[in-house]
Amino acid sequence: MTKIKLILLFLSISYTSNFAANITISGKITNSKTKQPIEFANISIKGTTIGTITNTDGEFEILIPGKFKNRQIFVSYVGYKTYSTPILQIANNFLNIELENIGITINEILVITDSPQELIRKALRKIPHNYSDQAIIYTSFFRETVKENEKAIEMVEAVLDIYKYSYADTNLKEKEKIRLVKGRELESYEPAVFKNIVISGGVKAGATNDIIHYPGTFLQEKYFDSYEYQYKGSTEHNNRRVYVIAFDQKEEIKKSYYKGKIYIDVESLAFVKVEYAYSEKGIMYYRPSLVEQGIMSLLGLNFEIKELSANINYNLVGDKWYLKNINVRGALSLSKESKNKFANYEYDLNLLVTNIKIENVKEFTKEELISSNKRIADQVKEYEKNYWDEYNTLKSSTRDKKAIKGILRTKKEVKDTR
């Protein structure tokens, strides 16, 4: 039976030709007080577009071309003091760093005369200046993992080239094109509760959470009256001051809108970070698209979304801000009363920009593009253990390794019984 694609995401690597010259730096980033790992901390090399982020364990690994060995490595995260050190002074190529949390202060608020909405308006007007007004290519690492009833059933990883049109043109209908460089897929042979349903978001879903090109309702002036905005103070990002604005949909709005925080650079008024999720005030009003409703009605399925959240970060390179990473997490349940079937699903997507091509950018041909009508899992190869070689990736966390081990074990057990 043909698998039916049920889209979960309703929010809507550095490469060098001389692999031997690479320097591999690994490490772990934690909070200096709590000793807890810091996820999504930004790792970058001064004067380059090369970078990575930490995983859920606070761990990272970055490949640095030898020609940059005399540069500095930077570790930063919004709300923490930035750490830097010369690459050549890193003992055993390993960093164990405790970042100092500086928190949020209210000093900056006292001199702000603009309302939060007006500050957001000004930041929106500054987009053509703050972000690339030319086409660019993001070399990115993509990973998505799906769990059914707390058991991993699929993991997909890929290196992608994402051709981004100018951020200055807000009227563009087509904002990016995506080319698959390399990828692998790991899928359990174990029959799922709903074995003909595929929970998937895919590459497009990740790319369309670039809120500069795809602003959520909370960043669109026509929806401002549906939200409450509040200054929370200011903090720091890469030694720069950042305004923090919290938002949530109003109680009387009977729609599935959002809550979260917006971080705006004080000096440039660039959006540095946005984190948002469906608000508890409106998540009960969520309804799938008409197509999805038709599929579920045909199959006799009941659907309930439990959570959907996103975390988007941007990084300053030169005088422009560029996408750094997108993380989307979700949870939903499916049930079929006639068959007494029920399953909870969890979804995790990471899109990490590891390098940026700014000069001599050429648009991809039609033949090079990944199909947006197919899951990326259907367009990549079977899982290979030693695979990436010359690419920067998001280091596998303990949770990722456990998922891989569980799926491989299931595949072996099923194969041995055949």
C-alpha cells in the first residue's frame, strides 16, 4: 500500500578540496553555574563563514581548513558571555568551556520610547540593510528524527545547498531552491501502529522557518492587534546588546497563534533570534489543512497536536546577518477508534548552516533540485556508518546514538527472522 504523507510541520559543512589539511576541534559547552549542557551554542571561526552548533549534550565537532589555523574560534549563545581563543592554543584540539550566563537586565528599557510593536516595525524596515541583498548559498546539515510511542522509527541526515534569493526583495514568491549534496536514511523495518502514515516535515519545512523570508503572524503588522507584546529587558549576543521582547496571543483570539520571544540587536535592529510555539491559549483551535483533513477523514483517523515549537538563530558575518540554525520540535497523536489504535509521535528537525557562499553565486538548474513533492528520506541512500568525511555536521547526541542503535537493532532482528 502506498504510504500517505502527513505533514507534521504546520509552522510554516564546510567543504575543502584538501581533506588532509583539516583541523578537527571538538568540545563541550556548559553553563558555568548549573553545569548543564548548552544546546545550540554557536561555534564559529573569526573572519570566515564556517561554523557549527552544539547538540543536546552541549557537544560539538568542527572541521577547520588548515589555512585558517592561525584564526580564533568563537563560542557564543544569546544571554551568555562570548568565549574566544586562538585555534593553535587549544590543547589536544579539545575545548571544555563553561559559559557565563549574564541573564536579562532592564537597564536598556528605561531609555526606550518606542512600543515593542514600533521596535519590531523598525526592525522589519531594516531587513533590506541588515540581511543579504544578493543571492547566497547556505551549505547546511539537515537531520530529522521521528519517534512513535517514544521509540525512534526514522532518522534522515543530509548535506544540502540552499540557494537563497535576496532578503531585500520581500515580494518574492520563490525564496529558495534546494540541492541535495549527500544524504542517508535510517528507517525501522518494524511495523508502525499506523504503518501507512508517514510523519514528515522535510527540507522545505525547515527552510520555511527562516523568519526573515517567512515572518510568522507575530511579525506581521496586520496581526499585531491579536498579540500582547512586552519588553523583558536586554541581554548579550557576541558581545553586542540585544533587546528581548516577549509575545503571546490575546485571550479573546480564537485561533491557533503563537507565544515566544524576539531578540533584536540594539545597534543594527537586526533579528538575532526568534523562539516561538503554539500558545496554550490557542492550540486547541488548530485545524489541519483541507487536504490533510480529507486524508484523515478517508482513513477514519483522529488527530490532535500537542506541541509545535521553533528556535531560529542568525549570526553576524561582516556587516550582514545570516541564518545560523533552525530547530523545530513537535508532538501529536493519531487514533483510529474503529481499530482501537492509538499512537503518540514526536518530531525533531535541525537545519544547521555550516558555510555560506557569498561571491560568484550561480542559481541551481532544474535538474539539480531536490523534489519538494517527495520526502527527503525517499531521495537519499541507505545508512552508512562512516559517511561525511569532509563535511561539518551536527554532532550526534546521546539521544541520536540511542535512536540509531535502536533502529539498527530492529532492522537486524527483522532480517534474522526472514
